[in-house]
Amino acid sequence: MARGSTRPTSRDVAQAAGVSQAAVSLVLGDKWRGRVSEPTAQRVRAAASELGYRPNLAARNLRLGRTRTVLLVVPALTTEFFAEVYTGAARVAAQHGFGVVLYPSPEGVGPARDPFASAQAALDGVIASSMAADALTAIRGDQLPLVMLDSDPEGSLGAATVNLDIADGIRQVTEHLLALGHRSFLHLAADIPSWTFEVRARELASRLDAAPGTQLRTIRAPISIEGALRATEAALAAPGPRPTALVCDDDKLAAGAYKAIRRAGLRVPDDLSVTGLDDLGLATAIDPELTTVRLDAEAFGERGMRALLAVLEGRPPEEGDLPVSLVVRGSTAPPR
Amino acid sequence: MARGSTRPTSRDVAQAAGVSQAAVSLVLGDKWRGRVSEPTAQRVRAAASELGYRPNLAARNLRLGRTRTVLLVVPALTTEFFAEVYTGAARVAAQHGFGVVLYPSPEGVGPARDPFASAQAALDGVIASSMAADALTAIRGDQLPLVMLDSDPEGSLGAATVNLDIADGIRQVTEHLLALGHRSFLHLAADIPSWTFEVRARELASRLDAAPGTQLRTIRAPISIEGALRATEAALAAPGPRPTALVCDDDKLAAGAYKAIRRAGLRVPDDLSVTGLDDLGLATAIDPELTTVRLDAEAFGERGMRALLAVLEGRPPEEGDLPVSLVVRGSTAPPR
DNA sequence: CAGCGGAAGTTATACGTAAAACGTCTCTGA
DNA sequence: TCAGAGACGTTTTACGTATAACTTCCGCTG
């Protein structure tokens, strides 16, 4: 890779400007007031930009003992949700001079890779989704400042948590469907052991318990269109009265359910009302557009990063769950 | 953040094992054969795992002058395409002890942020999509080894390029539609100046030029469901004979077109055949399932990373474009 | 005119690691 | 018997930066 000359160091800049390396560091680090004269500072800046100087981050990190880099651990990037979480986190990070490295926990259950080794970066802290199951133990073992996303506030052993108010979302969904007159519910649940999905199930069950004359059945599927299609198909083929409302743990499951419903010769929402959760782009791509719970994934990422910054500075992170809101579209209607 | 004791260094491990720091480095760096006895190596390893030692990457990077970290510059993560590119690149990277940092070029045309500063990491190389327009000039200015994705091989000034064979994909689409009997085409093009979209337009035009009795009209839209919806709606409302085949630059555009077509009271594929490009999850979520060109985004990312590794090692990167394949589903049929 | 204080620097040092260069000690073969 | 070659380490150094500690010069005050 013989790139002619190697990268210039602060010493090269110093030489070009006729000052010491320390002076360069002071000027470029913006700590020169009262230590270096204005004309000298000018010369240093000119020399730096002339040579195209970029500080060596490895050296700086070593010297300072911190890296201004954090790790974001997510379950996967197969849906845009965590991509948006990343975007939000990265935006806030950049505003504070931080970088974000991503660790999408691998889907296949291979030999559990080490998120830290694979990030290959020196880290100041970690933001981790509680859904990234296989990475969590390694993360817990490490001593880095940690913020958990969508995690049981009780079970987080002191780590800061940032949560979406999923329970309230399910409440809104349930009330919407009850108000439309639905009484027979089917819950298409994600086949993943994670707190955020437990919340959905618990909230839905308790809301319906409180509503007289309702019934609830639950089926499970992996979060994929194919998986949801199969699970829903099986449920629709089952004997007994057909439910009139299908509450899905997320939009992708709802999209799969749509297909099963069509294949069964039924229609949304006439024969079956369907709701999702996430409000991905997918929600408005399918027909009819999906009634779903809007989660602000970017705000979620921003909040996560802000919480981590707070932890790093010894401040208490913001309290309270992030609000969510029901978006009523064409997939829900009164039962026939 | 007073974490009781600070992280152990190699010197701590050395002390615990009763050897010198150099011995620790040799053992843990797997360079100890013939230099350190087996029992001593054992002691070192035991001490290291006892203390939970993790090498300080900043120090290692500084010492070695490389970081085993590369930057992946992508236009955005709003579709799963580049998320998969990342996944593929990160997988190959991990196999070689590399990490991948992501830089999604910001959508809003703000003050062009510096991808290198915002990555906040010392880098060994860069993989950049030619679609990440606003980051490209900064990247070109830097002297890092570079691999371009989806970029004009002629105009890349010596940087290695890795491309999908998009032209062949368009060829397959065109031949498929021509074989079905279509003669009147509408091209829903992405409203982004990028080589990969130019290729689509050029190939489509030249294929149809070669087919007697065909005609082609082109409309442009930003890559979003909303944008495609509006552009297609306008085109369908235009006077004159309606085209029978709609070739879209990607799946998302096709999803938007579906909605416009439905709103116009028409049906896919009876009134209008539609094709996409990407084969995102979206393609099978919509109804009817979309006939599209399958791009293997993960393989694309893998190939990009392998090319960068080759460049870093002074080897020539693999030649040849990545193959793509038409997936015929329910959105294409003979014209009425 | 001693001496003090601020401006404008410079010199020196530490961060933690990898590895080159340098010691010992023991064993072996001629 | 003695040179030479391992085996098994250790000592030392350099990577590039940030900053504490130090120097020098000058203007001013008492």
C-alpha cells in the first residue's frame, strides 16, 4: 500500500510552523488562549491544513483514556426499526463528538461471538437492546457504562433503562378495537423471549380481562412474513368461531397475517380487523394500510444516547417512558 | 463513574503471573513458541482470564499503526438493502479480525458533516457507495485505501470498484416483459444522480431501441412510497394511451406505484404489469407479490470487504460484476 | 532597581502495547 | 573442552498525543 509519504503527525506540523509539538497540540486543541500568540496560532493552523493533518485517534485515545466511541447492540437490522434507532443515536453522538459502532447480534446461533472483540474498537460505553439475547451475557460481564433499551426496569441490575411505553400502545389498540365492538381477539405474538413482547401479552390480557364478554387466543410466530403467514393460516383453519380482531406484535407479523387472510378468502378489515406495532414503512405499503402503534425509533435512539452520555458524566438519565400513539388506518373496522 | 479499580493492563497480568510485560504480550499475541515455556504461558493465560484482562485497543492501534477498522459509507439505512450490505461486510470483516464502522450519509442537506470525524475512529480503509453523494468528496480527498460500491468503473480514478450487474438485471426484466407481449413501457426512475440509476435508464432504453414497435416514457420520483405514489398518479392521469408495463428502479418505488394504480381503479397485473429491483422483504409483502430483480445485498457487502482486504494486502481484488436474477412473481402478465 | 507576574513558548512525561535487542543458562557435538 | 545453538526470558524502545511543569523575556510597580 505504499502511499508515498506516511500521514503527517503533529510533529510534522510543528516543524512546518516552526514551533514545538506541544504548541500544535495546544492550538489545535483550542487551549491556546494566553499560551500562544495569535500570529503563531495562525501559522500552526495554516501548516496543519496545508499538510492535511489529521490527529491520530489511536494516540489521542491512548493519551486521554477515553475514545468517545460507544457500542450499540441490536438484535438485527432486518427491519428498519433498529436502523432508525441507530440513526437517532448516531445523530446525538455526533453532536457530542462521539461515534457509534454497531453490533447486530448474529441471527444464526453460531459460536457466540464477542461483541467487544468484533467491534474492534476501544469503547466508552454500551447501549444494548434487551432483544439481542446472545450478546447480553458478555455485555453484562463487562464493566462498561451501560444503557439498556426496552428492558425490564426491575431486572436490569442498576443499569439505566430507556423504554418505549409499549403497554400504553397496547392499551390504545385494545380500547380502539373494543370501541369498534370487537369481543373475540387473536393475538399474533412474536416467538422471542424478550421483555418488550411480554409487556404486550400481559397488557393485552389484563385489558381484556377487565372487559366483560371478551375472549383471547394467542398464537406465536417468528418475526417474519413467512412465519406469520403460516401461524395465521393454521389459526384460521382451526375449528370454532373465528376471531374478529387480530392484534399483532409488530407490523411485519401483520403483513404476514394479511397474506394468510387473503389466502383464506377473507378480507381485511371486513372479515378481520388487524393491528400492528412499529409503524414501519411497510405499514403503509400494504393494502389496506395498517392500523398500528407508531413508535418513534429515532427518538428512542436519541434518548438512549443521551442516557448514556448522562451516565458517563455521572448525571442521572432522564426518567419516563417514551410516548407512543395509535395510528388508525384502514385495517380496522367494526365486526360484521 | 468511579468504577472501583481501573481496567487491568498487560503489566498487571505480568505481575500476577510473575513475569515481564513482554512475556504477556508474547503469550497473548500467540508469538511465544520457542520463547516462553508452556507452564509459564499457562500461568500468563490464567492470570489474564483471572483478571479479566482485555488489551487496550487504543494502545495496540497506536503501536501497530493500524486499527483493523474500516468505514462503510452508505446513502442511508431507510431500506434494508444497505443494512444487509453492512451485515455482509461485517461478517467478512469479523472473520479477518476487522470491525466495520457505519457512516450513513445524512439525508437532510445540512452542513456536510465529515464522515471521518463523525466515525471518530482510526481507520484502515473505506468502502463507499457511490450513492452517498455528500460524503464522497471528503472521502476522495483522504488518502485511505478505498473501494467503491456501485460506481462507474471508468470514473473511479483507480479506486477498486465492486458492482452488481444491474444492466443484466434490466436486460432480464426487459426480455421478460417483451416475451409477455408488452410494447408500451413506463419507466419509474429514481430521482437521484447516481451511476447505478443511470445504468438502469441506459440499459432499458437501449434494449427497447433494439425491439421494434416499442415505446418508452420516463418519470422520476424520490425513492419513497409517497414520492412514487404521486409520480405514478400523475402519469396515469396523463392523456394518451396507457402503458402496459411499469419498470421501477427499485421495489420501494414499485410499492408506491401499486397504490397509485389501485387508486386509479386499475389492477396489477391485469391492467398494468409492474417490476421492481432489489427484492426486499417488501416485494413479497405487497399484493400481488412483486416480480423483481434479486440483488444479493449481503454478498455485495462481502465482496466489498474482500476487495478492501485485497487492496490492503496489495493483492488485486476479484474481477467481475455480481450476478443478479429475475424473480418472476405475480405482478407481471401479458397485456390485455 | 529589585522583583513580581503574565505572555509565549518549550521540555519532559505518561498512556499501554508489540517487538527488537539483549542476556543467561543448559545442552550438544566435534 | 569449548563453541555454538537453542530455550526462556527480560530490558528497552517507539508509536503520537495531551498536558503538567518548567523557562525565558518583558513590562510594571513599589
